Amino acid sequence: MTEIISTIALALISVIMIVFWIPAILQIRKTAKAVEDFLKTTQENLNPLLSEIREGAEHINKTVERIEESVKNVQRLTSAVGETGAMVDEVNNLIKRTGLSVTVKTASLGIGIKTALGVLAKGLIKKRDA
């Protein structure tokens, strides 16, 4: 008789477990389906977004390349302007030296003429007075 009671108790426990496990298994199945649908939707939404991000990154890279080239052009221009400034400075110094030399020569000539005229004038005045 204990065997029958044990068998009946085991059968009842099995039925009770099955009754509790069936809804849990069904809920797990629904959850798995929901997760699968969510992942599918997420993937469908992410693929175009990833493509746009990739295109944006390529556009940014091209823009950066153009900016780098422009910076190189500005550096070359700045260097050329610096060289031109140095040449203008050299020409300016040359003109100053040459101009100073001409000024000194002109002043010397003027002083020489003035002195010569002064000597001639003194000589003429002496002759006239004599």
C-alpha cells in the first residue's frame, strides 16, 4: 500500500510540476521570440545607420585631406612671403647704402664747390682792392 501511495504522490507531484512548468516554458518561448524580433528590428535599423556613419566618416576624411592640403599651401605661401620680405629688406638696405653714398658724394661736391667759390671770391676781392 505504501507503494501505491508513493506512486500516487509521485504522480501528483509530477502533475503539479508540469502544471507550473508549462506556463514557465511558454513564457520563456514568448520571451525568446520577443528577443529575436527585437534583435531583427535593431539590426534592420542599425544597418542603414552604420552605412550613414561610414559615409560620414569617408566625407570627414576627404574634408580633412583637403584641409591638410590647404594648410600646406598656406605654409608655402607664408614661406614665399617671408622670402619676399627678406629680399625687400635686402633691397631696402642696398638702396640706403647706395643712397647714403650718393648723398655723401653730393654733399662733398657741394662743399668743394662752395670752398672753391669762396677762394675765387677772396682772390677776386683781393685783386680788386689791390
